[in-house]
Amino acid sequence: MPESHALRRERLRTAAAASEADAALITSLVNVRYLTGLASSNAALLLPAGGPPVLATDSRYLLAAERDCPDLTLLNARNVEPALADVARERGVRRLGFEAQEMTVARHAALAADGDLELIPLGEMVEELRVTKDEEEIALLARACAITGAAFDQVVPKIRAGMTERELATVIERAMVDAGAEKPAFDTIVASGPNGAIPHHAPGARRFEAGDMITIDCGARYGGYHADMTRTVALGPPADWQREIYALVATAQQAGIDAAAPGTGTTSATASVTGWAWRSTRRHSWEWPSRVHSGTGFPSPLSRVSTCPAWAASGLRTPWWCVPGPGLRPPVSCSPRPRP
């Protein structure tokens, strides 16, 4: 993907020029990978307003950089930020843009110690560029979501009374890797029975019982991009109260889907979900959680890039299934549920 990375760097170069910086120093590892393709635990990128960019990394990643970044000038350095600051000085840079949201006070002080570089905070300039996905990114997100969905489909028939939350989480993660994931995008959540009220419950030793509702929050990482999918299954036929809650959540989410359109902000779609749900739950004296989750897709190493809904990329997968138990029934299908 050298061509797409070069296009991303040019977009950043144009944006950075508006800050009147002579060069941009990119130190967020996620942003470095986005702009260069290099996955590294120690790397930084110097992007001058004019002239070739320089990617610095240490000897552990140098061969990978030569392979993945053939269009970049490479610098072998353990302390990548001071090394690139020296390159900037050699090129006559006086105003150096930096990622203030990522850089620590100590690292900033080290760069400014000589007094010959004026450090200009760029804000979340790269993150703003990353909001709009290109075709290659969308394809990676779609693949991550497809792997997640395939693993879920494979695992659901294996859910049985007596299985523990931790056992199911392990089976799901193994299935995602077998389906092509690099690794799980995050620690899989399995919350059964009363634990389902805890949004980020850590899977434990609780054993499933007939009649349980089991919430599964899982995702695959593929090509550095993360899927995130939440589904709830019922162990055996859902009770009337479970179906009632299901219908409420499904209708609330459909209100959000209907409100989503090009040019519409996420606040509007979220308000459609929470407004309808609040009115409905108030009639039943139920509590509606204050958060609605609607996105996925994080370039590795982790986080901060989400615009592609899991339900869209995975083909509107069903959120509820009846799994083997007393009185087994076929799947109950509807549009996906919002995550608490």
C-alpha cells in the first residue's frame, strides 16, 4: 500500500502547511503506521513541508521498514525523536509541528532544550484525516467484521448449559484466529445472567444456566484494523420479558439507523435512539443506559479511528439467537442491538 500511504502523507502535508510549520513530527505509533505502513513499537516520522519524509526506527524494525516502506528515507536510531529533530535542524527547519495530544511534557522539554526549534502543536490533525476511510481501509474493516461474524456463527451452536463464561470467551478468540484474524481486537467479553448488566464484565467462572441471556462482545483484528461486535443470545427459548426487551432495543436501534444519512452527525442518530428508548422504558419503569455504541475499526496498535459500523460491514447480522437448551427453536432474527 505504498501509494495510499503517500497520498495520506500529502493530505497531511497540505493540512500542516496551514499551521505555518516547516515540518511535522509524527510520534503517535498509530499515526506513524497510518502514514507509512510500518507497525513498530518505536518509530516516528518527519514530514517536511518540502523534500522527502524521513522514517526513524531502531534496528529491530529496520528490515520490516525496508520491506514495507520502500518509498521512504529510513533512519536507524534508538531514540527516534531526537534523531529526527537533528535531521530537521540539518534541513533548516525552524518551526516544528508536533502531536501535543500524544507527547509527554518530558519529551517536549527534551526537543525544546536547545532553543533553536519552535514547537507548534498540530492538534489531532492526523486523527481528523483518519476519520474518512479510503477504499483499502474499508476493505480491511469489512474483512475484520466478516471474520468476527464467521467466528460467532461457528461458536453459537457450541454454547451449552454448564459452560463457563471464560470457556466461551476462549473458544470465540480461537475461532477468530482460525478464521484469519491476527489476534482479538480486545479482550472478549462474555457476560451471562446477572453479569449481563455490567457492560465491561470480565468473563469468569459462572456457568450458563437454561434461560440465561448471554452477552458476547468480541472483535477480530485484521491488517491492523479492529472489528467490534456485540450480540446477546438466549440459552433456550426466550421468555416473554426477554422478547419484550429485545423488541424495544431493536426498535430503538432502527430509529437510529433511519436517522443516519450522509451529512447527519452522530449526535442526531444517537438522540433518535435514546429519545425513543427513554420514552419506552419510562412506561415500564426500566432504566435505559446512557451510552449508545455505533462504530468500529481501529488501526493498530490500538484505538481512536472509528467510523465504519459493525452492523453495516457484517451484513446486518442478527443480535439474538436461541441456542441449544430446553425447547430448542430456530434463530430469532432482527436488526442488531446497540451496545450499552
